Amino acid sequence: MIKGGFFGEDIAASVDALQLGFGFFGYLIFSLVLTIGSMSINKLLFIDFIFIDFLLLGLTLYSFGILPDFSGMLAGVSELIISIISFYGFAAMVLNQHFGKVFLPTGKPLITINKSSE
């Protein structure tokens, strides 16, 4: 939106895409760590984080000018899928809690970590 001039031409002209790219890259690293952690929660959250990783990868590549058509499409499609998965996820949390049973399944964790008490 900034690069497209949504907030004005002056702001669009002053934006540095490389700074955005490094910011997106930092969030990508953070998101990859969260993706690993989500494996122990449920499959729905894990899949959501996979697409968040693709979104951040696409935004990073786009900001650096690497395959801009492909990376822009990757980011856009990923964002659409993230929103659909997230709407399902919030509905599952609310309805499962409301009905006191699994109304909308979210899947079992991919890994189980045994926490030992010290």
C-alpha cells in the first residue's frame, strides 16, 4: 500500500524497499521458529504458520526485487489462504468451547513433547 501511493505520493517516493525486505526477512526467521513450536499445538495452527512463512518469503523476495511477479503472487495467494484458515481456526475455538466438544476439528499435534518436572 505504501509503494502503491495509498498514503500519498511523498511517502511512496521516500520508502526504501530494501528496508522493508530486511524487516520481512526478520519476521520470516521469527515465524519459522513459531512454525516449529506450533507443531506441538495442533495441525491447523501448523498449517497456518506454513502459509505465514510463504507470505513472509514472498514479501521478502518482492521487496528485494527477486522474481517480483512470482513473489507477489506467492504473497497474495498465501495471505488469502491464511485468512481462510484463520477464520476457520477462530470459529473452531469459539464453537468448540461453546459446545464443550469438538464441533470443528483442528487436528492433533504433529509432535508430542514430554515436559519433565525438576
